Amino acid sequence: MPQLYFNRILGTPKCLLLTAVCSLIIVTVLFLHRDRLSTRGQAATSNSTSNNQQGDSVLNMMKQKQHEQIETSWVEQQERDLAELLALAKCDNTLPSIESDESGNDKSLGLKLLPLNDWSVMCRGISIERDFDSLMRPHCRDRYLLLDYTYCSGLGNQMYRLASMYGIGRAACRRPIFVKGVQECVHGERKKELWRHHDRETPDEIERIFPLYSTQLKYVDLNAIKPSDIHYIEGFSNHCCKYDDPGRLKLHQINEKYVQLKKVDYLQNYKFFDGRRKDMRKIFQFSPNVCKNVLSAKCKLFESDRSSHKLCVHNRLSDFIQSGWASDFMFTLRSIEYIINELKPKYGGISVLLLGAEKDFLHKIQQNLNKTLYTKMYIPESSSRGEDLAFATIACNSMLITAPASTFSWWMAYLMPDNSPIYYSAHLEKTYRGKDNFLKEWIPLRLIDGKTIIRDG
């Protein structure tokens, strides 16, 4: 019945007219809506560039915020590492204060650290990391100084090369750069069988020990350099260990992008970077891990001996024996006695640390040294060379170099605080070195008549 009723209504003329009117209204509305959508689309298209710019701006803001979060995280991590180091350093706070050093070297580093008596200036990389790049003169980045060697060397030799190139190049606004292939020495990429002699101990050593220094090392493929971009210099510093005045090269007058010193190898003379000792202490900052391990070992080693002056004696035999450069037993023994007697009036009790890989030699020294002379004797366990190097700067108050041809022991002494008493063997006749390879304030000792130590000049 209802369905029949509706059919009748729709079939009347009035309803047919009403239906037509309604249909017309619907079509008109749809047409107008289509134009409206089209207008909106055109507006959206015309504003797309503006919207994209706004989107880029928002994206940049998000990236900046993310960067700030990462930066904050980095700072927090550095602060945690620093707190650990500070806590470790406190274990030995009765030693003479480095801060009281008359040279003022500690303050000149401009580092904001809590004053700690036994804090090493070589473990502050966390505090200077952000300023480290300025050492390499950022405005000199398109001007470089390089050597022509491509093989690896021991840790001390690699440090000498960078230090000397830094010193020579800085005055002429030229940044050190290395021939491609040398990075194998730093990052451990060279196959073991291609390493020479004791160099095999050094894969990725620089990267692990000196992370800040490692980040600044730059490399170049010589074959990729245009001939017009490189200037060659021959006849400069052809001897491994003698100083040659770089001023005569007039590097500041050379316009080429690269300057290569031909047939130059070691540059093992501190005069190339004389006056830059503070910079060297920043460049060769030890990694937090190295510092933590060394500070922890030091705390345990000196647990019952925190007040005596620590005399470190570095010895080297092994690969130096054949060349006649090895540590001499009688010289070492008599020199220790001489130094203790010289230091005692000033520092009181003296403890001796025998450093080196040849433990039989060290134990022989221990057995023959007059026990009434010293407070305690230590023969620390051998560790990585980086930790051994760091140990000297953190734990030693004075140093005796018994194998003067060793660049490793030289750097041990050089990175120690200023005014630390440094002694070395003046028996240089069989080596390539002379007294001008050692700082003037370091004290040369010589053994005469097989039993007596004297100052040699």
C-alpha cells in the first residue's frame, strides 16, 4: 500500500515539475563546487614555492634542534669521561703540583679544569677538542707542505715528522699533508708483511692513542696533483737528525698550492718546532681510554707510595743491540745512583721506575742497585706503547734516557711537564745524533773509567 501511494504522488504533473527543479538545483550546485575546487587548486599551485620554503625552514629548524640534541649528548659524554679522569687523578693528590710550575705552562693552555696536583697536561683532550682545529690554521687549508716518503715508521718517528712539518709549515701558513699510502700506517690498513722491522707493532696506533691528531691528518694522491700546483724543493734537511733552517726556503713567497720537500725523511730535530712545545702538548693529547687505563694503573701501583719523587728510567735493547745503540748496563746502574744522590736533597725520598720491554735487563738493574738509596723500586708491566708513553707524562717526575737514539724515550721526556729533571746518555758516538738533538736544559751524563758518572758539558 505505501509503495503504491508513493508511485501515485510521483506520477502527478506537480511532482514531475518539482523533480525537474530539484535536478536543476543539484546540477548548478555541482558546477559551482567544481569551479571552487579549481580556484583552490590554482591558489595551491601558485603558493607551492612559498609552502616549500616554509617546509624547508621547518625542516632546517628540526635538523638544528636534532643537532643541538646531539651536541648536548656529546658534551654530556665528554663531561662523564672527564669526571672519570678527575676521580682517578685524585688518587695521587699529594705529589708536587704541576700548577706551581714557574714556567706557567699549565695555565697557558687555557683549560678550565679543576686544579689537581697530579693532573697531566697530556690528558686534557676532552677540554680542548673544539679548539683543536685552530692549531692547524684553518685559513691555510689550501696551502700544504708534504714529504715524499710513503713507508711507515715507529711511533716516535711518526710523531717527529708531524711535529717538524707543523713547525716548518706554520710560519709560512702551510698545513702538513701526507702522501696517500701513509694513512695505512695510521689506520692499520697496511698488510702486516709490508711493515718494516718493529713498525709491525704500529697498525692504527696513532688513531687509538692520539684521536685529535688523527682527525687532522690529511692525505693526497701525488698523481692527482696538477704539475702547476706543486713546487719541489731539493737539498733541504737530507740528514735524519740535523737541523736545517727552513727560513732559507722562503716558503711564504711560493704561490703553488703544494710544496714538497724531496728526499726528506725523518726531520728528527726539535728545533724544527722549537717554541711550539705548548702546541705539541695539545696536538699529542692522549685518548680518554689511554688516560683512564694509565691513571688506574698508577693508582694501584703507587697505592702505598704517594709522596716519593718518581724517577723513571727508560731502557731499550732488542733492535738496538746490533747497531750499538742499546742501553748499557753499567751506565744505567751508575747513572741511577748519581741522579738519586743529586735529587734527594731537593725532593726527599726517591722511588725508581724501570721502564722497557727487556725484563731480564731491568731485574738485573734491580738486583745490583744499592737498596739504601731509594724508597721503592717498580718494574711496571709492559702495556701498549701508547700507554707506556702516557705513563711517563702522568707518573714520572724525572727521567733518564739510557738509549739516546730512541725517539720513543725522547718523546716521553719532551711531553713531561716543564722543569722536570731530564737526564740522557751522552754516549752518542755510534748514533746519528748530537747534543743539539736534546733540549739545552736536559742533562747529558757520561760513564768514565767504567764506574764513574759525570756531567758531560
